[in-house]
Amino acid sequence: MKKFLLICFSFGFALSVWAQDRVVTGRVTSADDGSGLPGVNVQLKGTTIGSVTDADGKFSLSVPASGGSLIYSFIGLGTQEVEIGQRAVVDVQLGLDIKQLSEVVVTGTGVPTDRKRLAIAVESVSGDRLPQAPTGAIDQALVGKIAGAQIATVSGNPGAPVSIQLRGINTLGGGTQPLIMVDGVEMNATALNSLDLNNVERVEVVQGAAASTQYGAQGANGVIQIFTKRGKSGPAKVEASFRTSSDQLLNIGNVHQPYNHSFATDGNGNIVDTNGNILKQDSYGDWPNLTWQNDPSALNNKPYKNNTQYHDHVKQLFHTAKTYNSHIGISGGKAGSDYAISVSNNMQESLINGNLSRTNLTANLGFDITKALTLRFINQLVYTDNTVNPISPPISSAMYMYPFADFDYKDSQGNPLYKYTGAGANNTNPNYYFHYQSFSNKTIDIIPNLNLHWKVNKILELDYKAGINYQLGLYGRTSANQSGNALSALNNYFVGEGLNGGLTKQTTDRYNINSLVTAIARIDFDKDLHLNVPITSTTQALFDYRSYAFHRQYATYTGIPLYVPADQINGSLSQANSVSEWNDKFVTYGFLVNQKFEYKDIVGISGGFRSDYSSVYGDAKTPFTFPRGDIYFRLSKLGFWDRLSGILPEFKLRAAAGQAGIQPVNYFQDLAGSAPNHFLRSTQFLYGRDAGGSFIGSVPVTGNPNLKVEQSSEQEFGADLGIAPIKDGSWLNFITASVTVWNRTGSNIIWQRPLPISAGATNIWDNYLSFKSNGAQFSITTDMYTSSAINWDMVINWGTSKSFVDKIADHKDIPLVWSNAATYTLKEGQQIGTIYGYKALTSVNQKDPSGNYYIDQTTAANYEIVDGRVVNSALKTVQFTTDKYYLGNTTPKFNSSITNTITYKDFLTVAFQIDWVSGMKTYNQTKEWMYSEGLHGDYDKSVKFKSGENGPYTAYYKSFYDATESNGTKNYFLENSSFARLRNLSIGFDFAKYFKMGKVRKMQLMLTGRNLVTITKYTGFDPEANNNTSGSGAGTGASQVAGQRGLDYWAFPNTKSYQVGLNVAF
Amino acid sequence: MKIIMEKITKIFIVLLLMIVAQSCHDELSKVTNVNAPTIAALSTEIGLAQYAKGGVYYNGFGGNSGTGPAYYPTLDDGLGEGMLLIVNGLHDALGDLIFVPWGNNSFKFADNPTQITLDDNSVNHMPVGVSQPYELKLRNDRAYGAGNIMLIEWTYMYFLNNACNEVLAYVDKPAYTGSADAKKATLKAWSYFWKGYAYSRIGNMYVAGLIIDTPGVSNGNYVTNTVIITEANKNFDLAITTLNSITDASSYADMMGNLIPGQSQSGTGGVPSIAQFIGNVNTLKARTALASLRVKNMVAADWNNILTLANTGIQNGDPVFIMKTTQDINKSYIDPQFGWSAAYASGSGGTYYISERLMQDFNVNDERFLSNIDTLGSPVVNLRGRGLGFGTRWNLEDAGGTWWRANNTTAAAPYVNVSGFGVDNIYMAGSYEENQLMIAEAKINTGDIPGGLALIDGVRAYQHANLPALNSATINTVPLAMEEIRKERRIALLFRGLAFYDARRMGITDDVSLGGGRANAVVLSADPNTGNTIVNTHAFINYNYLPYFDVPQNELDFNVEIGSTPVKTTILQ
């Protein structure tokens, strides 16, 4: 459609024109919406006589006095041949040539390339194919849309990023986040989920080094490129949409606390305290200590009653939330200029506390300065105001409190209590946080982007792109003075800086600058050099400069006067402060040279390299060079194929190989949170302050001046097919399919290599490991059914990948331990994501690796098998191995997605998307923690023993947590989290079309459901929610965890949403 | 013609790119870390002094509380970090002054007795796991991360040693103001003292250790803890010799003033004179010797050595090495609210809990008890089902209990003032009371029981215990007097990280088969029927704790042993 043409027009073609006998004029318009199509090639058949349409789609051509046919062609559109006859005006309409793998992509290719001539796998999805997710976020809309990619919404916390992993794991430190580009320029400071989904024209994705060498030392994780919408020539068009949704907690596994308990009670079933008195809140409202009976005879079967009623903490914590989206855009164009301006707002409430409001303003303006020189300026402005606690939504404390404690309880002064002493071990009250603490996180993002394109002559084009992505983040946390809270004052309980309250203020500004000069020379050996061979040459030379800076100032103020309301204070009313500042910076630049030869449209071969310098690696002097090459071969264009072309009209084989890199980086925690650190080459000391002045200290991790860039080398092989299974009729007219297999090695992976502690440091930054990964992906687009009234198409995306640790420099295992959570271990030869731990014994005569019985065989009679596990009959405890074994891997076997879109006439649209993630495991650390103190609903379930005893034995469930290693990693908690999810279901009815409203082009009522149905065996809240991302989504760089994917550690579940929306266009 | 044109264009572009690239090249080398100093700072007088300070107070003793950034991420298991929080907490928990029932850093295994026999003769095993030695050895593996508690003290002490090695390596580089010799000697003595301290702690906690005198490198020559203790004494002696060589006392004082943080120069802290510094060294020498020996094996020469050292140790009023908190977290080496073990033990429902076995050691009306201890509204019993050792009726009050608040003009000061920033003297090394009690113990064991009892009385008076003098007529045997030493050391030196040394050298933490354990212990249990708390007063606790930790596997994995010194004990279960 025209949107592709507009891009390509800027790179356009021009043909020599010779004077002829008469002039034919005409206008080429889009079959889609009737707008003029610029840049269309109009050629007199059998000659070199031709012209190109202007911005309004008009052309004029001198042709011989009589006869002849005009061929209208443009990559991406169906070619039309029209006889001129005696006409002086020949207008035509061109439609999208969906049957010919036709589309133009630029990501990974540098030069706009017709998909037919593509030698690499480039996934693309147009904006109108992205679902209107309630969050209005691009990253969420991409879930299931990119074949081969593992994209998952791992958190329901507003503003949280999705987890993105394109083709396996290439790095440990930098995470799996791909390079994000917007209209040809890198965007690094702004989070992907801050961009306006309404503005997306198209998204292109290249997933690995074979396709991303173009991006050099930034490209190894792949590239996601967003193209923003442009205006079309013609009168102004206005589009607006308004949507609202109701979002509910997804609790697929029905996670809840047990309805019964096994606390010590009196004869009337009242829970008693450790003094033997009936348990009741003291004068402060605090709960005294009680006795949790967990001896072998204890049964979790006593009901909550009287003083100690059951409070459903899931319901007390999570509420139904709302989101609102509104968008209005105006676009249009005249000859030589176009514009598209829009403004959107998205407001999301958290299921727990706080809300996020994001406003986007975008302007996309294009001008033809001269016929050969075009200028485009795109500016996006984003303002986000987020009052959600970005770090730690209090899920753990909520689920950790005994159910008799009421979060909503207020003491005699109307204050919530910080914690309830007897009500469990980690028992802080979420409502205390909400009452005394507030968050304010205001972010301003600007993403200006300038593109100057000069077609120097018919051979050479020069292109200059520059963008500055700047983000200013103002973060504040106010913790009120809590000394007026009686229980807090008594026990020095507080949240924030201290009992007397405090303020945390943080200003973060970061930017990245990207400046790219590209020269493209295209030579047709026949036309330009008159060599009479049908070979074309495309040469690309590029210089790419990037600069990144991160700067943060942080201050805390302690002590807030009691007489000032917490929301009306700043640091000037506070007593003490501490400050810190951090600057991170790195600069890199590189050259790319690439040469491509094509023989007709049958074979293309290209090769090139990119060479990068960086302040981060190679001692800032030595460049790293990444080679690449690719080839395609369209068998279907050869003569012998004619017999096949009826059923298989398009068949292309392709192969590509390339290298790309990842910059050495570390994300560290300081008082203010996570920050990037690119200064890994030099050992720094720590500088601190004390009451006497300053001090210098050693840091535990040593720098390494010899650090190299992380390199990823990849080969991919693929085929692109066009299949026409059934020629006549309505069913299965055409199928396009694309399949790719790939393998890759990652070398020089940077990690902290352990040192002997006695040498005074724990680790040194080093190129320490190498990885291997491989995978496959396919994408199938099918015209399921086509008739005059009904159009049904289906898209299937599928992908699989595995990543392995190939070598570790000292061959030692690398345990990845993350604050009391499951043990992931990197071992040579093992798949990344592997979890090691203890296995429940399944037989009493099981032996350990050295051949000894786990259970003393003379006592074997004391054990029995319950639910397939060995249990000590007297103690009711499940027995686990004392050795750690391979328990499984959290990587899914495959990710797949099926999207169906059915339209009835032009007014009714039904679409649904089903995602299926298969063979995935998740370590349910949330469940393990809830097992620790009898707080998981499983405790209500009866267990049967051979003695005839049958009941909910507390000791039985407790033993899953305690056995061998309390909270140790155990196979019981590594669960199958495969799931199929009805990701999206939408029904649209267009009143404008139905009632033929004329000037109103669209008035569509959309009903959308998201995550309505999930099928899974996973017993947690949500099989998709886990800790694959860290941080709050500020910036695009830091948030993806590479080595410890698939951990549910108080993960924030997603929502089930019902959305109603109205889309209007005129 | 076209080809030529194209060539020219290409050449032009390449030239242009090269020019741009060259200009960028300069920019690359200008990207520097402005956030922190580099090693160049150590070649200046003030830089080296600041490092000599930071190497001790930050690298050796500092730490966060779990709310701030991790100093050493490898040691952070969610409780917080720091010698004064985790390691001193561990020592006091092993000595049963406090208990820590949490899984973080494997505390719940570290301070969990193997067996407790209650008044009704019911035998209660460690409810989860086998025994402390078994569980801690199981966890001496990198896969446990900071859950390997054997890793913690080793790391702090070798980082402290390394910082001192760094200072010694750089001491000749700066140009000094004033007397260079005196300042160099001060820096050297400072470094030797803290190296001696590090070796003293390693030798008194681990079965083997390493002697490392070069910064940034290690070796695989593991030596026994006896050799490490000798190395500690060697460094202490070097500190004394070096201090004795100083002639310019004012340059010494200038330098010492820079080595001790401002906040640590108040309370019982301060800038010691040369003689006072030597006193501090001697107290540490006495402690090192005492901690390394079993009381039952000590002979007169051992006691006389202790006596000699302690007699030249810290005198009343001498400044000692302490940590202090500041209200501004940015200027405090430890978290002002939770940065040391006493802070974590205060307040009801704290992270550390006061042990019943400490409480039963207080004499009636000891004002240190009255000033600090209140009862919990309801006792904590067998917390989370993790063991009967994890129970208490008592609560350490922040800033003193209700009794103290009513009587605070004369009574003993609170042990801890969490929100009274800078009030507490948080001892890093020796103290006057410790020195006096060592003299007392040596006297008792060398025939002067009344002299020893008088010194105990002196310490009690110093701490405003307001107790009657011990009666040397009734406390007239060494065992009776040693029982007073045992109790007084627990109470007077609470939260100073010495309790495990005492429990070990007195044989209490040994397995019952070796004569260990504690009889007549107060232990809380729950009535299985009513849930009522039963206060057992004649319980027997078989602690069965490892006398010495193994060398952490984190060290052994990357520093393979060259010789054959046992780096792990062979005690099983």
C-alpha cells in the first residue's frame, strides 16, 4: 500500500526520459483508499521510456503516436499492464500484491529491499495488525506477532516492560533487550513501552547477527525498528479513538491462603496466644504471638472463627482496575509535503496501588526541498506520570501474613498498623505502605529525528539521519512522619527513611545520540554501463556515530515535621540529606561497507563488514570488525519451474552469515537504584563521605583493561514460499510461508570471573564464557476464505530456540543465585536456564551418585509412598535427595501464535489471537515461600497414609519447604507452565460503513477482550508472569534478565481485560 | 566517465568518513569515569590516608542493612551486610546471647543446637536438618551464594588484609607534609595492627588460612590456624615496634586524626596517643591468645602471658577503635538504623532476638537488665517450627526500657539507641571492659581469686550495674569464680562479637560426647494441647557447633591448595 511507497519514494527511482511524439498523463491511486501513489514506475512496454509518479500519484510521459501499453509497477504492489489506445489520460489503481511476498523492508538491509529479494529473515507487522492492548504499549502488542521471538508480558505492574528475547541468549550482563530503532535511528533512553501504539505504521524485526551486522557492536540481540505514521497527500484526515477497559487480576491457579489453620486453640476453637489466652489484638491493634502446631499429628483443619476471621488477602491486595485510552490524529499532504500530527493519552490504574498516565505528542513532517532532496522531521514527545511503586509491589508481605490479620484494620487513631507481630514472620501490612508512602515518577521523553535524503544522481544517493533521544526522569518518594502511629512509635517501625519520615528525590537524565551518514550507489550494468549483462550492483557505505550518557542525582531528606501533610512538603522542610551522583557515558562509532550484486531478480549475493570503535572495549583504541554475507536464489524464476509455478508460484532459498556485538556493560545497584556502568576497563575505587571528610575504599569487582566486545556469529538458512493450493473457489487461495533455521555462537561473553577472595576482590570483569544457540522459526499467512462478503485470513507464527553454555574459561560452574531464589547454574555443555536442586525420593531404595542409599535401609519400613514420593510415615515428611540434580530447564520448547482475522463486508471485523507457549517450566518460588508458614491453599488438602490416616497434615506440606534445605530449589516447585492463551479477541462494527455515512469514513465500535482464557497446568497466579525483567522499565537497556528466566518470585500477574472502544475517522 | 565519477565520489566519502572518525577517536579516550578516584589517588598523602581509613572502616567493617546498595553483593543474602551486623551477630548467636531464626546466610542452621532435652526429659532434635556442622558444611559451596555463612568473615577479613597490604605497598610514594617518617610509621603501624586483627579473626574462626602480604594476589599455601595466630602476633608486634619508633608525636597525631573517621572520635573512641595505641594492640594480643586456647588446657604460662599483655592493654579512658552511626546515611559506614547486631536485636519482633540463656545469666537487679530488657506481650516459641532454641520472653528495648526511662540519670546506659544516631559505641576491636575481664580471668586462674572478683566488680561499676560486690568468701574456688567470669563476659561484652570464642574455649559449644552443652538452661516450649508456653528451667542444650569453620569453598575453587594443610575439619554430623 501507499505507506510503503512513501518510504521508498524517498529513495526513489528515476529513469531517463527522451522526447517522444505525444504526451500521456494520468494518476495512479491506491486501490486501498483512493489516495494518489507517489513513486510508481510507469514504463512503455518493451522500451526504456518511462516516468515516475509525483507525490500526488500523477505522471506525464511522452510516448509514440500510437499503440503501446504502459506497465505500472512498484515493489510491493501488483504490477498492471494497460493499453494506451487513443487515450491521453490513463488512470489506474494499484493494490497490494499480497500474493507475491511483496513488501519493502529496510531493517538489516540498509538499502530498502523488496521482500522477494531479501536474503535474510526480516519479520514485519503493520500497525493495523497490532492489537489495541489496554496499556496502549507497543511492546505488549508485539506479543505473538514476531515469529521466532520470545516476547512475554511478564508483569502486570503498570509501566513494567515485557520480556523480549529474540533468538536465544547472547549475553549475561547486558540482558536480552534488542536494539530499538525508531525511523532509522537508535532509541536508547526511552522505554519501548512509552511510544504511542496509535502511531505505529509498521514494526520490523531482525533477530540475530546474520541480519544485524549492519548495527555492529550493538546488534547482536537483534533489532526492533518502529516506523511512525506519515501523512498521505490529499485533504486532511482526522482519526480519533476512545477506549476504556476493566482489568481484573489473573489468578489462573486460584492462589489463595488456606481456609483452615493448625494454630493452637482452646476448647471452643479460639486461637490462643503463647500465654494461653484467647488470641486478640492488643491495645495497639497488634496480634500477639501464637503457636503454629506443625508436629506430625497437627492437621490444618481448624476453621477461622470468632476473633480471628479469615480475610482473603488476594482480594484485599488486588482490585479491579481501569484503563483509558484516547487518541486523536490529523494527517494529510500536498505536493512536496506531508504531515501527520497526533496526541494520545493512556491512563492505567494498578491492580494494587497507584496509576500511570502517559501522554504522547507526535509530529511527522516531510518536505521536498528540491526534487532530489527531501527532508523529514519526526518528533515524539512523551510525558509519563507514574505513581505506582516501581520497585516492590507488596505481594510478598500480603501473601505472607496469616489470614486473620486484616489489612484494612485501623487503630483508634485511624492509622493502619505496620505489621502484626504474631501473624506470621514477614508480615508487613501493604496498606501501611499505601497510607504512609507515595511515589511520583514523572518522565519526559523526547525523540526527535531528522532525515535528509539526497538523490545526487541516478547512481548515488546520500542519506543523513540524526536523532537525539533524551529522557528526564523526576522520581520522588515521600514517606510521611510515622511517629504519630502508636505501634510504630513503640517499636520504631517505619517505611522509608525513618520513623520521622523522609523524602527521596532523584533526577535522572539520559540521552543517546545517533548520527548516520549513508551513501548508496546503484549501478545497472546494462542500463548504466551498457555492458549488456542483467546485473545490478548496490554499494552501501555508512558511518555511524553513537554517544550515550546517563546522569543521576539522588538525595534523601530525613525527618518531616508532623504538622505538614506528607503531600505538601519538599526537602526544604526536612532536616538532613544525603546525596549521590553518577555519570555513565560511552561513545562508539563504526563504518559499514556492503556490496551486493544481483542477477536479474533471480540471484543476489552480498558481502561486507562493519568495523567499530568504542570507549568501552579494546582499550578505546582497537576496533572490532564484524563481517557479513548473504545470498538468495529464486528457483521459481528459472525456466524449469514453470511446471510448478501453478501451485508454487514463489520459491526462494536464502542464506546469510554475519557477526555482531554487544557492548560491555554492567548494571549496578546504588542507593538510587539500578544504573548502567560502562567503565569496566579500569578499576575504580569507591569514594565516600564520613563525618570527618571523605574516604576511599576498594570495590570487590576489578576492572579489566583488556576487555573485548561480546561477539555473536550467526548463520541462518531460509526459504520463502508462495503457495496457491486451490486455484478456484473461495478457500485457500494463497499461502505465503517463510521458514528460517539458524545457529549461532556467542564468544567473549563478559561475566565477573571469580577470584580468590584472599587476593582482596571477589571478581574481575572478563571475557569469560562462550555460548552456542540454535533455533528455527516459521511464519505462515493464509487466505483461508475469500468471497465478495467474507475475507478470512490466518497468520501462524512459530519459533523455537535453545542456548547452551559452550565454554567457561576456567571450566567452573557459575551458580546464579538471586536473593534467596531458585538456583540456576551455568555449566559447560548445559542449556542456559537450567535449574539444579533436590528431587523428591520416589523409592525407599534410591541411591545417591556415589551408590549409597539415601535412606538407611534398616529403617526402610518407616517410609511409604504418598503421591509418588517417599514420606516418613511417622513424621509425615516428604524425603528429598541431599544431592543436587538437574531438575529441568525453563526455556519453552516453542512459542507460537495463531491470529485469525475475519471481515464481513466492510463493516464487521472479528479477530482473535491464540498464543501457545509449550514445554515451558517455571520455578514457583512464590509457592515455596507460601509453603514455609502454612500459608498456601494446598494446606487444606487431605493426604492419605497407609495407616489409614487421612487429613491435611501440616507437617507434610511444611516438609516440601523444609526438606534438605529450607527454601532450597526442589523439583516439586519446578512446574510445567506451558500455556495456551486467548490473547486477544476483538469484534468491530463500523457504523459509518454500514450506514454509508459518507464523509465519516469510520465509526467503529470495538469490543476487545485480552487474556480472556488461559489453559495451563501451572498452579501460580499466571504462567506468563515471572521475573524475566528487572527494574521499572526506565530506559530500554537494562531491564531484561538473560540467565535466570522463568522464575516466579512474587511475580506480578497479568490482567484479564474487557475493553470497549470507538474508532472514528473522517 | 560515470565510473570515474563514481570512483571520485567514493574516494570523497571515504576521506570524509576518515576525517570524522579521527575526530571521534579523540573523543573515545576522553570518556573517563568521573564518579570515583583511581589508584593514582593512593600516591598522595591525603588519598592514601583516606584509603587507609576506608580500607578499614568501609572494606573491613562497613555494610548496609539490606535497604541500601550492597557493598559486597556476594555477601548480601537479604539481611544486610557488615562485620558488625552479620559476623558479630553470628558470633553472638553461636554464643547464644541472641538467636537468629532466619534462613538468610543460613543463620537458622548456624545457631541451631543439635538437641535440646526439656524438663520433662523429652528429647528434641534440630527440627530441620541433621546438625550444625553437617548443614554448614553442606552449604560451604558456591551454589549457596551468601547462604554459605563460612564465606562471610573470611571475605571481610581478607579484604581488610588486602587494604592494609595496599597501604603498605603505597606508603613510600606520597610526598608527606610534616614528618614523613612519623606519618609513614603511623600508616604502617595502622596497617600492621589491622592485618594482625584480620589474622586474629581468621585464625580464631577457621581451621586454616593464608598469609598474604602483597595486594591483589594470593597463593595456595594454606597454613593451620596456629600459624595464622602466629602471623597475627607478628603483625601486632610489628605495629608496636613501628609505633615505638615514632619520635614526632604531632605528625603521628595528625595522621591518626585522618585515619579515624570523625564520628568515631567521640564516645569511647578518639585519637589514641602512641602509648594508647600500643595498649589497644596488647589487648588484641591478649584476646587473640585467649580465644585460641581451651580453658581446660591452659597452663600457668598461658595465663601469665594473658596477664602480662592485658596489664599493658587498654587503660580506663583510653580511646578505642569504634564505629559510630550518623543520622545522614551518606556519612555512615554502617546503616544508621540497622547496621549492627544490637540494632537488629532491638524492638519487638526484631530480626535478631535476645536469648533466654543470656537473660538467665543476669543477676537480679542488675541495672543493665533493668535498663534494657522488657518482656514481650506474648512469648516467641519455637519460631516457625525451626527449633526450641528459637524462643524468648524478652525484648531488648531501643533506647532503654520503661524502667530506664524513669531512672536514667544514674542507671546503666542502654545497649542500643537505634534512632539516637551516634550514641552507641560500637566496638570494632578491644575495649576497657574486655581488657579488665581478661586480667580478672588470668588472676583467677593464677591464684588471685579475690583480685579477679574485684576486677569483675570494677567492670560492673564501670557499666553502672549497681550490683553488690562479689563475695570472695563464698566464691572461693576457680570454677565458682570462672562462672562469674562467664556470666560477666556475656553481659558486659554483649554485642561485641566475642561470645563464640568464650563458648568454645569453655567447651560449651562442643558436642555432649566431648563434654559440651549447657545444663539448667531456660528453654521455652509450647504445650501441645493448650498452646501455653512452658518455661523449662532445667533443659539441657547440646549445641554441637563446629569449633572452627572450614575454608570457604569460594576460596578453594579458585585458589587450589599447594600443600597438605587440612582446609576442612573432618567432624561429621
